Amino acid sequence: MLEEPDDVIARIADDIERVQRRAEALPRLQAAVDAVRATARGERRDLLVEVDAAGRLTRLEIDDAAFERGGRQVSAEVLALVDKATASARAATQQETERLLGADDPIAAKMQADAEAEDAARAARARGWTEGGPR
């Protein structure tokens, strides 16, 4: 069945408008993502990490008292805090993406799918699984 020419033109006009809105929002999204920072502090309050939207460590504070627990323990705690801060940064990035582009935008949907896959992989690693099976 052929579409009416007016319907086709209206659909194309809607598509163009949607693409223009998205193009206008992308620089704001980039600025918002660049500004994302998330922190996590250790239970004893002697460790603090900050990460950016990509989970890159941007700040690390280790009080002298933390070293009493030994390097291995502090290292493990820092890595756990980086994971926690990264999850917060990812959530903030997702929220900004949905705010600026809409929850139904393909970028927002891809970010959500990637976050869910990373959460599943992290949970599997915590249970002792690697990509090749159990450790």
C-alpha cells in the first residue's frame, strides 16, 4: 500500500525536526558529561576517590591512618570505592543524557544497556566467574 504524499512529507518533516533538536542538544550533553564527577568515601573516612563520567580516577585521598591496615587492604578498598563512584557517575551521566535527549533516544538506550551489562559482569566476577568460566 502506498502512503499518501502528504503523510510522507509530514513524517520527513518530523524526522528533520527531531534530528535538529538532537543536534542542538549534543553540545549541552557533552558539557554535562564533561562536568560529571562522583566521589566515594571509605567507611573509616580515611579514603576518598573521585572519578569522572568514564570512571577515570580524578582524585585520590589517603589519610595516613589508612596505611595501618596495610597496602593490600587499602588497595582493595580503593578499588571498591572506584567501582562505587563509577556507578554513581554512570547514573548521573545516564540521568543527564535522558534529560537532554529523552529516555527514548538511542544514545540513552545504549548507555542503559551497557550499564546493565557491566553490572552483570561485575556481579559475576564477584561470584568468582571470569569470561571463560569459573576461576
